[in-house]
Amino acid sequence: MLSVTATFARRTTPCRIAFRCLATKTANDCFQRSSFLHGNFQISEEETVQKAVEKFTAFDVGCLVTIDSEGKISGVVSERDVIKKVGIKDNACTTEIKVKEILTSNPITVVPMTSVEECMEVMLDKNIRHLPLVKEKGGLDVVGLIS
């Protein structure tokens, strides 16, 4: 199963859709096993879309957690957001558009003790690819990102 997963994933983002984490019990276990444990997958909502694209490329990820001026989670921004919300605009310039203009607000989050099965269920039910991991339920302090 792992060889199929490695071929399927092609890259090891933080917990590439849980196939690699089926042996783990919680979202935190999964995150601790990821190869991006020490990366910074956050970006200020005041940054430009160009900066987000640079981070996507530098960390080889497709999503970043957006942070407001108080350091709290305000949403997520993904490669798909850039393509759908910037790519279709006439004369769009990624160096002029702010992340806050294209982010997805009120993201669904999970806490470290959420089961891997529940994470997978939420992702499949809501048709989402990324779950911000926060310290406590309803909290805004980001611990990591599950993909």
C-alpha cells in the first residue's frame, strides 16, 4: 500500500491525504510524521499574491494558512484560489493583489486529537484538500496543516 501511496502522492506534503497516516490515530500523530513539520506554511493576509506563489514554490505546497494582523488564522489560500480568482481577471497582477482579496475565509479546522479517519471524512464530505490544525476547538492559533 505504501508504494502505491508514494507513486500517487509524488511528494510528501504534510500528510498527503492520510494514506501514509492510516497507522496513526490522530491529526497530531499524522502531522508529526510529515516531512514538513518545521516549515512555515503561514502567510499574512496583507502580503501580495506573488509572495504566496513564492511560498508555494519554495515549500512545494499547494496551500497556506492566512494570518491576520493579530497572528490569528483568517483563512487559507491555495493554488486553486490563485488560478480561479486571479487568473481570470483582466490585467491581473500578482504583485498588486493582496492575499486577503482571494483567501477562503472561515476554514474548517481540526485539533491535534482529531482522529485521522475524521479528518479524511471531513475532507471528503466538504470536498477540501487542506485542514488547518489549531491548538483548541474553535481556536485561531495554528499548529500545522493537514493535506
